[in-house]
Amino acid sequence: MNADYALQHLIDPEVCIRCNTCESTCPIGAVTHDARNYVVDFARCNACNACIPPCPTGAIDHWQTVRRSTPYTLDDQLGWDSLPTPVEVETAAAADIPDEVRRLTAAASAGVAGSASAPWSAASPCVNLFAPSDPAIARVTGNYRLTAGDASADIRHIVLDFGSTAFPVLEGQSIGIVPPGSDESGRPHYVRLYSIASPRDGERPGYNNVALTVKRVGVDHDGRPVAGTASNYLCNLAIGDEVQVVGPYGASYLMPNHPRSSLMMICTGTGSAPMRAMTERRRRRRALNEGGELLLFFGARVEHELPYFGPLMKLPKDFIDVNFAYSRVPRQPKVYVQDRIRERAATVARLLADDDCYIYVCGLKGMEAGVIDAFRDVCVAHRLEWDSLQSTLVAKGRLHIETY
Ligand code: A2P
């Protein structure tokens, strides 16, 4: 083995859409970012590959042979607009890359490491049809406020029409929006990812359009006032405006297609987008009598902050079992989705144990642990064992979590 050389894990800044998936997946904190780039720390990365399968674009899956003494530093990588041309290394040295690193890298490229799988009956998704260097152009055909005028959150339902450009999507997939213009340093804004809120046959059936659920961002993660670049751009769009769209992305957060498959959906706020897409898909196919249950847990501050409240209330009770959780109703105790899950323990336990039920969680990062704890409690009360069940759910593509 030639210890002078190593494979360095790199992220392609031209393809990366800065969705943070890699950083949040990396178990050892080897991925980091600044306002521009996501980068991998050579000194920390152990090529465990946990970050490779979840990356929606494949930008994460790049490896270059480097001298161990002079790898690309974090500062090098943070300054890149594109990947550098690989440095030529002596053939003998390249051949001496440790076998273990070769094996791991090959596995990474094949996308096999701990990948969350799609439901067995999910349709095959198209991914990465349009890259930031060559985006699709869509036209705005709708921009409606979903939350009440006096609600603190401005959440909008935005419809984008692709005209004659093929942009096939499935429920649960995301698209990337490229805000026009550039940042303070003069570089183009990077892509922001939004879950599609419409079913595969279009927001309007048979039309080549998609809907998004977008919340106008007015504060940063620390609560300081800031106008979110992409969300404000989208929320201010007028009918007829052109939008640059990339993607679609996502190959595992997909719905099952087989008859009698059930959906358990748990969301907060704009995390309702994929739930709306899946619910609408099922609603449009209701006449086919394919069966299967829909169980929804939906959390919001108050009723008038809940996107799609009106349409949800109109859906027949024998079609979807809706459980709202409100956290800020005056003089009422705070209720979270996980509280409602515990209240519905018998139904939740039955569906957790049902091989034909698929579970989707989308919304605030904080609810993820709360929902898992609630599942654990439900299992304890119903003679199920959560830890082994969770592994089974993931292995069978039955548990899908997307939080931010
Ligand atoms: P809260 O009133 O405590 O913030 P938002 O409106 O900010 O998008 O949040 C949507 C809903 O999710 C709100 O009801 C919010 O409650 C709730 N929420 C916040 N944190 C959690 C959590 N850790 N688990 C479940 N729900 C949460």
C-alpha cells in the first residue's frame, strides 16, 4: 500500500443545491458549509457513505486521488465554483489506493450504503432532468395565500406551468427554484428545494403544471429579521412571471401504488406539501375503489395558520381520517402532532404493524424526535417492539422522514 496517496471525498459545487442533506446525514460531522458551498473535511471523512444515497443530485459523489500530505483544504473547497481538474498521479501510486477505500468508494458510487428505499410499488421517478446550468422555464399560473390575512404566517400555494417542456414528477419529489440575481459577493443565488404539493398528473389534472407550498421567511433560525431570498421571490411572483426550475429530485420519499396500500401522514406547516400531493392523488382515484386508509396528523399554531384547512375539512370522513394539533389556541393547552398520535394509539399501532401501510413525516426538525418517541410509546402499549419495527419499516421503504 502506498500511504502517500488517498481518495478525497468532494462535493461538486456546480451541481449541489445546498439542501443540507449531506451535512445532516453525516454521522461524524465531516460535512460543513458556508453561505456558498458544502464541503467535506478530508481529516474527518472516513468514507462511511452515509451521505451518498440521500443526496438528491449526486453532487456528493465525487472522489479524487490526492497526496495525503496536500489534500484540498476546507478553504480551497469553499472557494470553488466548480470541481478542479483531478491532479495526475503516478499510475503506480493510484494503483496503491487502499482496498478498503476502493471498496467503500465503489459502494458509494453504486448508492448502496443504508439507502432509504422507495415503497416496492412506487412508480419510477425521473430525477435530475434539469441542472442549474440548464434550468427548465416555468410560468406562474397561480399564487394564492393559504393562511388567513391576519395570520402571522404568509403561506402560499404557487402554481407553475411548464408549457411544452416535459417535467415529470411524482408525489413526494421536490423541485429546485433558482432565484434570479446574485448575492452580496456577486455570485448567482443557489437553488432552493421545495416539495411538490400537487399530484403527478398536475395541479390541474391533465395539465403540465405543479404546485408548491411556500412560506414567506421573515426571520432566520435565530429569530433575527431577514427576508428569505427564495421564499420572498416566490411569494411575490405575479401571474405570467417566468421561473427557472431544476430537478426533479427524490427517489425514495414516494407513495405506494398498489391497491389497499395505506398512508399515515404526519406534518407541520409547509410540510403538508407532499401530504397534499399524495392525498389528492388518492382522491382523484377514489372511484377506482382501490381501498387503503389515509390517516393524517397535521400540526399548526392555530386553525387559520393551517394551509389547506378548508379543502381538508371538505374531504369525506371515510376517505381520510384527519387529526389536527393546534399549539397556540388562546386558553387551550399546547397540542403537538405527537400528542394526537398517542391519542390514536390503537389505530396507529394497527397501521404500524400493517405491511401495506407507508408512513410519511414532513415538517419541523424538532418534531422528528417527538414523533419517534410517540411511535415508541404506541408500540409499548400495543406489544410491538419499536426498534426492530423501525429497522423493518426503513428496510421495506415504509418510513420516510423529511424535516428541516
Ligand atoms: P409551536 O407553537 O410550539 O411553535 P410553525 O408555525 O412554526 O411552522 O410550526 C408549525 C407547528 O409545529 C406549530 O404548531 C408548532 O408549535 C409546532 N411545533 C414546534 N415544535 C414542534 C415539535 N418539536 N414537535 C411537534 N410540533 C412542533
